[in-house]
Amino acid sequence: MANGTISVIKVRGILLVTVPPDPDDIAVCELQEQVLQAMARHSAKGLILDISMVETIDSFFARTVSETAKMVTLMGGLTVLAGMRASVAITTTQLGLSLDKTLTALDVDRAMDMLVSALDGTERTP
Amino acid sequence: MSSPYEGEMAIDTEYDIVMARKAVRTAAVALGFGVTDVTRIVTAASELTRNIYLYAGSGIMRWHPVSGNFAGLELVFEDQGPGIADMTRAMQPGFSSGNGLGMGLPGSKRLMDEMDIVSEIGKGTSVRIRKWLRR
Ligand SMILES: Nc1ncnc2c1ncn2[C@@H]1O[C@H](COP(=O)(O)OP(=O)(O)OP(=O)(O)O)[C@@H](O)[C@H]1O
Ligand SMILES: [Mg+2]
């Protein structure tokens, strides 16, 4: 998003990114880039993509999101998709998109819990 | 075009895919489709307009209400691009001539109640999809 409208918040080593309701393809690509840069800049270990505002997920969006999650893994991080609407979940599945390899949570709260306990487990000092 | 139920839109740029989604959402909501069907129709429109943009460069989307046993919404996606050489393969989930997931055409068919494609090599492609309102 050239106008920088995506919001990136860092909480406890976790980046919270809110995806806008109806991003065009360029915005989706820019979002990916911004997210990866922010992960590196903040040395974040976890990423929450809040998609609760997103009304449509098509194959391009799904591909970019699962790619982003893969890239975050390569950078040593963990991604959780939070807040997918029921209508979007039904449509995405029927379309045949495989977002199933990505961790998901009902909302940002639960995504945060998931990441905090997952990261705690890997980082606890004896 | 003052009616939200029908219209025509040129698909020339990547941004037109967003505009198409908005127009289709407005039409589907106005016709009384529920949120899940609206999402299905908008998603199919997103796939098919992106195919126009990617493979034909430009084309048009038309939409209008239809009536049969039920009322419904019909959308037509037309281009004068290269056409689809092997329709059977194009309709197979996972087939992509580019770096796509190969889900656009088969997925749209599953999301809608009806889909017909007419394509001729060197002439272009026309995809017609329909969704019926059930009450
Ligand atoms: N309007 C069109 N004109 C020419 N060829 C097309 C058109 N639409 C689809 N095709 C061909 O059919 C193939 C399958 O299309 P489909 O939308 O299913 O998958 P994709 O576009 O390759 O990937 P995805 O949509 O999952 O990102 C395309 O790769 C392309 O070769
Ligand atoms: Mg496609």
C-alpha cells in the first residue's frame, strides 16, 4: 500500500498486522513486503495477520498469504491468520484453496495466546 | 447506469478487479443474496476478471438479473484474448499455464450454480456464470 495504510503493531515480540477490507493485487504484494521487512526490523518471532475485515479471499490473495507464512517460517517466525469470517472460510474452502497449512485462530486474542505459548516453549531459558 | 442490478465494466487494469468486486457485491446484495452467496459470487468475479487481465489483457464484465424457476444473477466475462487451447485441462484443479494455483476456473464453477465457457483460439473467451436466489 503506497499510502502506508496498513497498520503494523508490535506486542511482546509479535507483529500484529491488520489487512484492509478489499486490497487490490498490488496492495497485497506490498503488504507481503512490508510485513517481511517489519519482521526483520523488529526481530519479531511471531506474526498475526488480522483478516477479520476481509470480505473476499480469492486465489491470488490466498497464494500470497500462504507464501508470506512460508517466508516468515524461513525467517524463523510463526504466522497465525486471525479472524477469518465464516462466509470467507466457506468460500475459500469451496474454491479449493489450501490455507490449511497456515495456523488459524478465531480472533486476534486467541492468536496472541497461541503465539505466546508457542514462542515461550521454544525460547524458555533453563 | 443507475441500477445496481445490472451494468457493464471494462477490465483493463489490475485495479479494475477491485472495481468489479465492488460492483458485483453491490448487485448481489441488492438482489437479496445472503452473505455467503455474496462472497461466493464476488470471489468468482474476482477470479474471472483476473483471468481476463492476466491472459487477455483486457475485456468486459457484464451483469444482470435473470429469472427462471428462481430469480438470479448472471455475470458474463468476455475478452478477445488468445483463447483457451485445452478446455478440459483448464478446468482441472491445479492446472495453470502461469504461476497460479490453477483454481480460478474450477473453483468458480464450484462456487456458482452454473458456468459455461466458450473459447476460440485467437478469438477470445466468454465465461457466463449464474447464481440462483433460493428462499
Ligand atoms: N480469459 C482467458 N483467456 C485465455 N486463457 C485463459 C483465460 N482464463 C483462463 N485461461 C487459461 O486457463 C488456465 C486455468 O485458469 P485458472 O484461473 O483456473 O488458473 P490460473 O489463473 O492459472 O491460476 P489461479 O486462478 O488459481 O491463480 C490459465 O492458466 C490460463 O492458461
Ligand atoms: Mg485464474
